[in-house]
Amino acid sequence: MKKTFSEEIIGWYLENKRDLPWRNITDPYRIWVSEVILQQTRVAQGYDYYLRFIEKFPTVSDLAAAAEDEVLKCWQGLGYYSRARNMHAAAKSMNGVFPTTYEDVLALKGVGDYTAAAICSFAYKMPYPAIDGNVYRVLSRCFGIDDPIDTAAGKRIFKELSQELIDINQPDIYNQGMMEFGALHCTPKSPHCSICPFSSHCIALDEGTIDLLPVKKSRVKVRNRYFNYFYIEIDKKFTFLNKRIDKDIWMNLYEFPLIETKKNNSLQEIVTNVSWKEWFEGISNVNIAPVVENIKHVLSHQIIHTNFYKVTLPHAEDTLSRFLLVNLDDLEKYPVSRLMHEFIDKFLE
């Protein structure tokens, strides 16, 4: 008898799956942590972060009781820090008990359809299809679907098809199989079509459209930004940090005092900036020198062009009281962006 689509996926998965610490468990909290980490992170990078996070916060109550700075520090280097902030807020809302219905899981801050479906199918064996980028790719190719995956109509088509295909008796294994198949076999580039279990009835392979699917309608415009950071050293013992509180990249992370400009300004131009004058005008013995210039830090939709300058002062000035005075020995305790961390690690250690 010919195998169904779900049987093929499950069979392939059981033979080829990777041994990962968040598999073969039913703890919804730990599954949730793994899914959030893996949303914008490769498995190879997320692996150690998951283990450290669970060791630091083994239960939802431990996460809820932690300070936000502690959570962000544990997340440091993963990027997309709103994930950590949302998890922390969601944990606080649970009162120590992870929700047990799809609707309640979906209502958690930062949880969307995919994450809710993954948690509920893996932890509770509920037949909700988890549709991530891997699944979109597998289905669009196998079934020849060229509807854009980033439109409401396209998402509806894939959701309806996924609901038809899912194995209601093994939704956890089916969902894991679909994601693993897309991650390891039906990859974005150079998929293994010659040894694919679906090669005889894959529409994209038959029509030569493998490289064209899935289809996306929109492309996000990349924004260029220009950051000028000032590492202010006082008596070789202290420096200043600022906490980013605006709704922007790296919200609630710490950084050196920053002047953002509209283009890559020279040092001569920067010292005429309003913020610079507010901080340093009238102060004698201000020594400033570039440490590293023209660093290009690439994010998903932004490119941060960065200059780091060192400013040396004999003592802390009142004009800098808006910033947090930090002992250099304590600098590593504060959660910072990868850009900041790499600078500190390379130039200040």
C-alpha cells in the first residue's frame, strides 16, 4: 500500500532525526524555551543557549522570579532580545503553571500560531500543525504552491493543507518531522532531490521550480544607521553606561553613551554635535581618540555603521550624571548587544 504524506514524513524523521535536548520531552515550559530560542537562531547556536537558559531558569517560576537584566544577560549574543523580554513577561503572567489549552498558550506574550501549535503538539499531542519556514518550503515544493507565504490568503492555503496532512495520532512526531525534513533535506539551496522520498510526485521537481519556491511577495528595505559610541574612562577604574529604553533594537540592553548621526560623520563633526556639547562643553582635559572605526554590524533589516571612541577624563563630571557610573570590573555583569560585547572583549579585556 502506498504511504501517505504524513507516513513518509514520520518514517523519514524516525530514521534521520538529530538527537537534541528539547526532543523526547513533554514539559511545555522547556519546549517553549526551545521554540523561542530557535525562532531566529540556528540549531547549532541555540543548542548551548538552551542548556544554559534551562540551567539558570529550570522552571517557569524561576524565570518569572528573575530580574530582567539577569534574563537578558543569559540571552546575550542571541539577538532579537524582544524574545527574552516577552518570555519573561509571559512567565510572570502564568503564576507558576504553564497553560494547557491552545487558546491560553496562544494568548501568552510573544507567542504566535506557529509557537502555540508546536508547544501544544509536542507537549499535549494536540493536532495543530506547526508551520515555520521549513514547512512552507516543503509544502510549496511538494504540492507546487506558488501563493506568497507572507500574505493572509497564502497563509490560509498552507494552514488548510497542513491541517489535512497532519497525523492526528502522532501530531508531535509529524510536526517535528516536517521541520526536520525542511532543515536537513529539503533545504533552501541544494536540496537532496535525488534521494527524496517525494521525488516521484514533487510538483516543483517535475516542473523545475525548486529554486523559485516558496514565494514571498514583499521584501523589507534595509535601513542604514550610524552609531558613534563613547567609551569614557575615568581614572582607569570607571566608565559610563546607558540603558536603551526606547522601542528600538536592543531595548533594555546597556551601551556606552551614543550619538546617532544621519551619516558617517568625522570626529571633527561629532564634537560639534548637540549631545557632545551637553556632555563635555566646559570640561577641561577631555582627551578623545578613535579606537575602532567603520564597523559594519548587520542585523536582519538594519545595518549599523559604528565608530568607537575613547574619552579620558580625570573624574566624573556632573554633565554626565544622566548615565550610569560603572566600575570597569563590573562591566561584564550588564547585558549588552553582540556589537558592544565584541568591542569590550577585544579592546577592554
